[in-house]
Amino acid sequence: ETMTVSDGVLYAGSDRDGIYRTTDHGLTWIASNNGLPQPYYQVNDLDADGSTVLACFWGDGIYRSDDAGATWLPKKIGLPSGWGQYLFAVDGEGQHSLAGFLRDGALRSTDAGDLWIEPASGIAGTGITGMVVDAARLVVTVGGDRIFYTDDDGDTWESTQTGIPATAQVRAIATAATDLFVGTQYEGVLRSKDQGGTWMPVNTGFPEYNGTAGNQYREVGGIAGVADVVVVGTGVGFQVINGSFVITGGGMFRSTDDGDSWVEANVGYPVIGTDNFGTPVYDPAVSVSTVGSTVLTSGFERGIFRSTNQGQTWSAANTGLPVSGSRRPEFSRFVELDGVIYGGAIGFSIGTGGFGLFRSTDGGASWALANNGIPAGRSIDALLVHGGSLYACVNAPLGPAIDDGVYRSTDQGGSWELLGTGLDALSPGELAASGARIFAGTSAFGVWRLDELDPADVPTPSVAGFAAMEPPVPNPARNECSVAFTLSTTEPVALTLHDAGGRLLRTLDVTRGPGRHVVPISVRELPAGVYYLSLRGLSTGDGGRSAGGPISST
């Protein structure tokens, strides 16, 4: 598996027989396993400096030898538990060492491995599985049993394992009701009431089954909040049915008491078979999203299902989508902007991928492609609405990663452009926004940040048909502000207010004649933060002309 050499000794790590060494250029080999765990774990990397040798094991952390491999001692203080013990690389020189992990990035040691600590960057080198902004805090999941958060837009990071089971494998994350929720691979649902600092399992009523980890909670495929209800879709699980492993899901569940208890909610959701006891099994959920008051979930095979009653009942919503046999594309996420819903297609469950972006103007009942400017054959791995614009993580599922990255649309999905540089080949798959900044979570290279203009510096666009909407006054505002706009003709317009995450907070539909108009906007009940006003013409055939600008609530 791996080799290293120092002071004339060549060390070799195997995938099942431990470590061997040779001092005669490989003519003879001697087992060097005194102190190593048995049965021997796979040796993923070795590094030697003089007579000090570091070995990282797939599933059992790091061991060190100070006598050229004659004896070994575990060096695990500070290493993350659970999946954090799965290391793929180690490098050392003198007292300074660096270790790379499958789930938890990189840790460093300044005493040859006696104690491991996070580098100053905290989250560099990690694969991001979920991101959400709660107030001004960005909370990030990286799999395993750790969660990172930042209060200064990523300049510094903190991490926590408090209350997270070592075997959790954290996946989906969402703000729901008044708290944060994460879904896991093996430990059900966890809840945080302090913006991600501490966590506790909330699994009363959540389904269990006989999966790959034995008796376990169902995998969580997606989680979302609508009003004060939390909706969870159980994800891809491997279940023994009639002597063979079969891909199944446990269906949809909802909680009306902040996660304290869960109730099955599968009316209308697709059944794909029964288990050995005759119990229905369901199409696994790939994602769950809230768009306004509608909940949309994407299945592993059967496509999109939607609920207009907070997850109580479901109906298919696949009109306009491609089909392969009985399979529809999977979708990573759904977002809404000015009444139009956008869905990012990952691909079919058979793995072909590359269907791009779809748009629905009828609440998700039917769909049409909206790929102008997005390269052909791309998957949309994340979507975000921020400041009246759409953002999408665009990746080639089968490579090469040319023109991959984050794309932006400023005309409601009519056209797209690649935004900035630096994300080529990094496979961005998560998006979040805080204030005037965009964050992209990558598959193995941590979180990247795009610094947008400050709210006060964002220009207000001029749109044919009516004059530019004037900046809100005052801005920032404490209780109320006013916004002025000028129309050249009599026409209906919609004035909308969104939060930084793209949620529609308020809509005012009015018809105004030619001239300048002033409309009061109450922000008294809004938490401090950045919000976005959008003015849109509603005349038939006007192409959805719009203008917009930011407003800060203090």
C-alpha cells in the first residue's frame, strides 16, 4: 500500500499484514508489528524522519515508532472519534507532523504526534456535506461526527462534537422551526438550540430498520422546515429482502413539536416494494426543500413529489421531466424567486447525470429546462437565491471539469454566467450566503468565499419600461423605511421583500399610473440583517422586467 525510507531502512505498509522493514534493499523483510493492533488495519501512509516513523491506519488512527519500527505506540490524543479515525495521509519532519482525514480535514502536531490540534484555518481540506446560515453564523457539516461554524464569515472557524454520536456521519442540515437540525447516516436526527454549539438526538418515533450497520435509524436524505413543522425524508438504505441487499427508503416523516417526536407522513408518497415482514418500503429521498409554503422532495427513482399542506400528503410533480425507464432525474435542491421555482438536477439514479436546471412557473406542477449559458451535460449540485439573483453549483459528473464552478443568473434563470475563478476542479456542491458574501462548499477542499459588494455599494439597476427603483430611505432602517420608483405608463407591479437566503417574506401587488410613487416598508419585526427589495413589472408580455436593491435592518 505505501512505503517510506529513512537512514537506510525501507518501511512498507500493507493492507492486511501490518508493517515490514528491510535494511538490505528489499532482499529480506522483517515484520515490524510490535504494539500494532490486531487484526492489522490497512496502512494508508508511512512517513519517517531518522528513527521516528509515523503510520496512519484506515480505522485506527496514528501510531508512532521511536526505534526504527521495532516497537509502536498509539498517538491519538486530539484525533476526532468515529470516522475521524479513518486517515489517508501523514507527513512529518522533526517534531512537526500533519495528518489528513477522510471526514475531518487535516490536523497538525508540534510534538511528533503526542497531541493533535486543528490548524488555524480549521476547515481547510474537508469535504462539505451541508451549509446553512443561522442569524449571522455559518454552520457547516463535513460528515463524521463534527460540525464547524464561523461568526466572522469564515476568517476563523470553531468545531464541535458535543452531543454528536461518534458513528453519526452528519449529512443534511437545515434551519427549521426555531432551531438547527441535522440528519445523519446512522444516528437519525440531531437538534441544536444554540446555533450549532451543542447537539442532542431527537428520534422519538423516527424509523429503525436492519441496515448495513445492523439495527439502525433510517438514513436521512433531506430535511427542511415549513412554518413550525420539520419535514424529513429518509434516504438511500441497503436492506436485506429475500436474501439480497435492496435499495429502500423509510418514507417521509414530520414533527410539529420542534423534533421532540416524529410521525410518518407517506400519503401519496411512492411505495417501491415490501420488506420481509410485508411492511411497505419507499423511494429514498435525495433532498427535501421548502419553497414558500410548498415542500418539494426528490426521490432516488420516482422524481419530484410535492406537498402543499406542510408534508401531510404528497403528489407527483414530474410533468416535463425526462425519463429513463421508470426513473426520473434526482434533484439536489429547489429554490423560489418571485413565484418561480427552480430545481437543480443531479441525474438519473443510474448515475448518468448532467441534466442541468429546470424551472416551474406553476408551483412545481410542471417543469421546463432553463440552461441558457450552462454547459451541456452538467449536474446542478446546489442552488441559492441571494439579493434577487440565482446561484448554482455546476459540475460535470463524468468530467473533465472545464467551466465548472458557481454560475449566476440575474434575469430569473433566463441566462447564466460563470462567476469568478478559483473553483475549477474543486467540485463545489453546497452554497450559502451571509450579508454580501457567497460561500461555496467543495467536495474535498473546504469552504470558499466570494466577497460581493457591500449593501450600500450595490447599484440599483435601471430596467426598460420603468425608471430605476430608488435606494430605500433610511438605510439601515430600524422600524420603517420607504422605497420610491417611477413608472412611465400605468401598469401592475409587484414589490417583494426577501431575506438573504431567498425566502419570500412579503409581497405587495399594486397598479400605479405614470409618475413617482413612494411605498412604506415596515421592518420592525425583522431580525437585524440584510434583506432585498425587488420591484417587478407584471404587464402581459413584458418579460418579467425587474429592479431591486438591498436594505439593512438594525
